[in-house]
Amino acid sequence: MSTITVRLKKSTVGTSEKMKANVKGLGLRKMGSVRTLENTPCVRGMIKKVIHLVEVVEEK
């Protein structure tokens, strides 16, 4: 299965609690933190909600 690498490029300060929960659910904590996740519809939906805060790299 393909994977996605997600990096938190902007702070969650000033965002809603739902956005903070999505970032936490992706496994990101501090600015610059990186996680490699499976490419599933659930993960894609979480990324879509906070796309302005993260940087995404698709891998095969």
C-alpha cells in the first residue's frame, strides 16, 4: 500500500479545536514534526481539513 508523508508547517495556535484534533490525530505535535502514514480515505479526509497547515508528499 502507498504511504503519505505529512509535515506540520504552520502552528495550530488560533485554529479551532476541531483542527487541533485533526492535527493530533495525524500524529503531529510541534511545528516541523513529520509522520509517514498509510494512504487511506480516512487519513486523506483528515489532511483535507488542515491542508493549509501541513505539507504532504505522496510515496509509492
